[in-house]
Amino acid sequence: MRENWHVKLSVLAGASALALSAVVATPAWADESSGGFEEVQMPEDVEIVEGVAPAPGTVDPPMGGTYKAAAAASGACLGATSIYGAKGCYQPRGDVVWSRDTEKDGMSAAVGIYTDYGRPAAVCINTLGADTWATCDKDYRESGKVRLRILRYNGDNGKFYQPESWSGWIPVDGQY
């Protein structure tokens, strides 16, 4: 009987320690601030492009559906990625990068665009304010792929900040 009590106590202590570590070590959700921003170094040759407001009547980018090839053919936005304060995606039809600022915190959404064929990186900055989308038109080689990096940007000092998130590789022609 006494041995059984020690086993139960050990299990209870282990479960308590596990629960405490889960509470302490849980990362912030993508829509929550991590409590502070860390500066991110960007490549020296990065091109900074200020996004423009989408055409009148366009509210949100057309997000991709279940079938990626069909979504690309319809002009859908692929590679949707988000962090606290920013969202981004890539629209193969027209090579359009979409950047959304989701927080009114004095910073801007930034969507970095990287290629698999060595073209210098570019960053689409949304300076239009919170709860807005901005677009940046780019022209990529049709046989290549792009990858998005979502960050925060401080226009006052020209620096980029974490949190950050990366998309997977997206074929420029949208065909998987």
C-alpha cells in the first residue's frame, strides 16, 4: 500500500512539473505580440519597395484554395504567411506581393521576397496603416520560385524586426 502511494506521488509531481514547463515555455501565437521586438539584419543589397493601395474595389487578395494548381490558374494569392502585426502572400498572376498591416503599433508590415535563382531580395513595405493591404508588382523569371519572409518594419529608423515567419517555396508560375 505504501509503495503505491509513492508511485502516485511521483506521477503527480511529474505531471505538475510538465504542466508548469508548458505554461512557462509556450510561445506566443502568431496574432500575439512576443512582448518586444528584436532587430533583424537584412541583406545589404535588399531592394525596399513601398507598397501601393490595391485597385479600387479590391478588399483582400484572392486566397488560394485546396487545389494549388487551380488556385494559381484563378489568380489566387499563394504562400499566405502571418506573424503578429503582418500578413503576406504572393499572387502568381502578375507577380504581385501582398502585404497587410494588422496592428496599430507604429510599425509597418514587411514582406521579403527571395528567389531560388540568385536575384537580390526585395521587401514590400505597407506604410498605408493598420488594417490595410498594400501591393508590390514584381517581375520574376517564370522558371523560378519565390519564398516570403514576413517581418515588422520601423520607418523612423529604417530597421526590420522580429517576430518573423517564412513561407515555403512558391513556383513563380503558380504550377506545383
